[in-house]
Amino acid sequence: MYGLIGDPIDHSVSPTIQNAAFRSARLDAVYLAFPVGKSRLKSAILGLKALGIRGFNVTTPHKTAMLRYLEKVDTKAAEIGSINTVKNDSGSLIGFNTDGSGAITAMQRAGLSLNGQAMLLLGAGGAARAIAYSMGGSGCSVTLMSRTASHAKLLAKSLRIRFGTKAESVPLSRKSLRECVSQADIILNASSMGMDAKNNPPIDRSWIRSDHWLFDIVYRPVQTKLLQIAKARGARTINGLEMLLNQGASSFTIWTGRNAPTVAMRRAMIEKLRVQNAGNS
């Protein structure tokens, strides 16, 4: 048994992706979603351990809190301070973070090289931190903007100290955003802005150039407003499904020691979202 804990998890496609992977790999395994509120995290983890669950994913709001319930933590996950994958090794829980590697793989497979590029990173939460840390040593400079300016400032400082990354934080305003967009080669939205078509990043269509790369980790909707305006301007885009797929594939490998069947996982993911979108229309 494997699973997902978080709140809310109603629309998660992780069970669809992982169960497709298990079927494709012919493994006798199942992946289930467990809704777990903040006040029930400790008891839920004890229950999962008692049931002998082999591994599980962690999503909002538990990624940071999960750290205190682990026997071991992967070095990179400890630096990021966020957990999204847990492996049960004979009763010992080991924590990992595959968010950053999932995003980096998505960029690489799209043909985007980070070396020598300037990135505008929107957001400074767990996902942004994971992505920023995974880019350490890539030769990409980073400008951070967040609705919580103090978080962006701390993350920029961490990147400079830990990796020697050329990183700065800029207070979010319409004027500063426009200037940062004009100076960037890559614009990556690692915030929740745009999720369910709400509170889209305040980037005007006219600011986007055809030589820009736009990466939005939001996958609901798949084509966010940010990606739509980028495509209309001829820019190259990466949607959040690729990061979701790749982080799920990394989790599968951590749990099973096998290469993930990504073709089957992608097919199941796309079909699940097609059915969800049809039901909402």
C-alpha cells in the first residue's frame, strides 16, 4: 500500500498516476488518497506506520510539519525544509523532496538550458524553495518576487550563501514586475497564483517576448492565463503537468527502486484531467 496525505485532496491526480504506474510495472500495489487535516497529522502517521504502508506522498498543508515525524531526511530535503515523499524502510520513515527535481526535469525535457539564463521566480514558498535549491550550481541567476517579501529575501540570501547563486529579491509591484520581466529569459510561476483561474500573476500580455520561456507549475487549469498569453506572444511554455508527472515518477523510483513507466503515467494523467474538465464544463 502507498498513498497521499493532505487537505484538500479531492482533485488530486496522484492516485491515477501511481496506480497506472503499478499496473504498467505489474506490481501488486495500490495507491490511496487519505484526507488528513492539520490536527490529525500525528495520529495519521502513526496509523500509516501501524498499517505497514510502504510509502506516501505529502501535500498541503503538511510538507513542512512532516519533518518532525521522520527518522531520516534526505540531505537536499532537509536543506529545502519541505517533504513531499516518504519511504517506509522497515518501520523507519525517510523523507525526500521531489518537487525541485520534477521541475528541473520538465525544463530539461522541454529543451531549456539554465546555464547563463536569468530567471524571474514568482513565489517563495515550499515549491519555489525546492526549485531554487535544485537549480543550485546551474549557472542561472534568479530574481525572486513574492507577495510575502520577507520570504523572498530570505530565500535569495540562502541561495547566495549555499550555492553562490546570483540571487536577489525585489518587492512586488506593477512597476518592478514589468522591469523584472523585461530583464528575464525565463519566467517561472511557483506560487498558487492562477490556480483554478483565480488571482493570476499580474503580467500584461505586452510584456512577454517571443524569446521568453514561461513555466507555470499550476496544473489546474493546465493552460493558465499566464501560459495562454505567453503562447499568444510566441513564447515557449511548460505547463505544470510535466512537473507533476516527473515528481511522481521520482517518488515511484524511491519507493520501488525501478524506473518509472512515465508513458503509462502521462497517459493516465491526461485522461483523468480530461474527464475532470468534462465534468466541470
